[in-house]
Amino acid sequence: MNSIGTLFRITLFGSSHGTCIGCVIDGIPPGTIIDEVAMAEDLALRKPITGIGTPRKEDDMVQILSGVVGGRSSGSPLTIVIRNKNTDSSAYEKFRDVPRPGHADFTALLKYGTDVDIRGGGQFSGRMTAPLVAAGTIAKEILKGIGIRTGAYSLAIGRISDEEERVLDDILQIRSLNPTRAADAMLGTCMEEEILTAAQEGDSVGGIIKCVCENLPIGIGEPFFDTLEGEISKMIFSIPGVKGIEFGSGFAAALMRGSVHNDTFALHGDKIVTLTNNAGGVLGGISNGMPLEMRVCIKPTASIGKIQHSVSMCDMKQVELQIGGRHDPCIVPRAVPVVEATVAITLVDLCMRGGFIDGKG
Ligand SMILES: Cc1cc2nc3c(=O)[nH]c(=O)nc-3n(C[C@H](O)[C@H](O)[C@H](O)COP(=O)(O)O)c2cc1C
């Protein structure tokens, strides 16, 4: 459905080429600073980038319709609206008959019927993630109150991969200057080339986003079913184009011995820490006080320029499809702030449920 969260709850509405997109956020502690400048900065990270992004202009001017008085949350539901402009939907009509391979046209039409809004990808468009980024700015502000910081960056795009351990301050600073949202300028240039090469061939590339969260108290996560990994994963899989998530050493754990994978406990002053972080900051679905670390796999963009095979559903015949319009040859850079925002939103909800954040402000 279109709402997520228990005590910090987001309801998403709108569609890519409808009047607007937006969200209602319930559970913001009264008095929380609603920083519209920070919101605009986060949204700027999600915009298409000249050269490596779609040439379409996404004007993400946020309007806050309720829940704020004098720049602070009033405690009542906060409504964010982003009006849609620049919407030529004509290129999408043919997907009602001939669905794009890899996109949601096929399943949306079969599940919801011909009344479904397919313009610009409708509710399945990456555009739906803009209000989530705006909500994420508020979530990060709430987390700041208990010292938690989050940051995401492009770990890999196509064949170019970042093998270095990165510090959160560097991630936040460098990725903003870098169109690919890499945490290293040189790697960013190589990633740009990787995207441009695919785009010139009428193709697309995917990649991996890494997200790191620091200063989590021990105890976030509500087993059995609402574990820290489980709640984050559910939220992450709502981002269009996500195909996987791993925490800590993730799938590589399958190749390790227990003696290597186990994170040894040690004393650091009066704190118990682990010497490695193969667990990615989670044990038994509960934060263990180490940094929460995850990697999110983003698929190559479905809408590509190359001629592809599909089926005309009216004629029940195999046909060739060439997709026009404006599409990102790589979603990864634009999904970086979305991953960061959705992780922050989930952490706020779990922190409220665990009593780490007082929802009453
Ligand atoms: C920020 C963002 C931008 C996106 N832009 C495009 C795009 O230009 N073209 C496209 O085909 N898919 C794009 N997507 C991905 C599709 O929305 C997604 O692949 C589609 O809805 C099918 O869902 P699935 O990939 O999760 O199965 C984008 C996703 C995000 C998060």
C-alpha cells in the first residue's frame, strides 16, 4: 500500500505526470526544525545531471501545506507537495499496448487494468522518490537530536568499483561535488565515462549504493518480525529499480569460516565494541552499537534507446520496440539521496518504537 512506518508514518501520493506528487508525514515531534534549505539541497542531489542524466528538467519545488508553524513542526501531520511541470505524456501511450521490457508497464496493466496511470511511469516512476527525499531531510534532523548521522554514496557504477573504506565526513562532502555521487573524484570521472559509454550505445548501467549510519545506540530493532535489517529492507525495496540489499559482509559471508566472520568483542575504554564489522552493525535484528552498513544493488535503467523485443497485447503479436523520450542511462547517482532518506525515515520510526526518540518532542 502507500503508507509505511508505525510511529513515524509516511503516506505517499500522486503520479509522475499527474498534478503533483507528495507525502503526508505523521509523527514528527513538535518543535522539530523544518529546514527548507536543507530539503532543497537534498532534493538537488536527486535531480538529473547534465551529461550523465536524462535531459528532462525536474523542478522539485517543495510546498509545505500543513504541519509547520514558524519553521518548526507543530506536531500535526506535515503535508509536502511537489507540483509536476514539463509533462509531455504522449511517448508513454504506446506502452499500454507494448510494455517496456524491465519496466512496470506489464504488471501494472495486468493488475490494475487500462485505467492505470501510465503517463511518465505513473506511480512506478522514479519521480515518486522526490517526496521521500524531502521527508528524509526531516528524518535526518530528528536523528541529529540523538547524534545519529547517515550518508550514502555510489560504491559502484557498471564495472567501476570503489574498494576503499570511506569516512562519513568525506562521503558527505565529496559526493555532493561529484555528479556520479562517488566518494572519490577520480573514481567519479571513471564512473561518468562508464555511464556515457553505455548511453552512446543506447544502453544503460546499474551499480551499488553504500549507506553508512553512525552513532546508533545499542537496541534499535523489534524482533521477531520488525528487525532492523527487515524494516530497512522493506523500505529500500520500495525504491524503483532496487534489486538487492546486503548488510556488512553480506553474501560474502557464505564463503567465510565462522572464525573469520565472527566480529570479536573487545573493550574500548568502558565500551564494548567489535574489532571487525562483518555483521554490518546488526546482531539478532538489533543494532549492536557499531556503524550500520549496507549496500543496495540498483539495476540498469529499463528504458533504453536500443531496439528491444516485446509483445503487442492488443494484437498478441511479437513486435520490436524503440523507446523514445528522456531517461536516465544510470539511476544510481539519483538514487543515492533516496537510499539515504529512506534509511533515515526507517531509523526514526524504529528509534521511536524503541524509546530512543520521544515522539512528543
Ligand atoms: C531516481 C530514479 C529515477 C529513475 N529513472 C528512470 C528512468 O528514467 N527510466 C526508467 O526506465 N526507469 C527509471 N527508474 C526505475 C523505474 O522506475 C523502475 O525500474 C520501474 O518502476 C520498475 O520497477 P522495478 O525496477 O523495481 O521492478 C528510476 C528510478 C529512480 C529511483
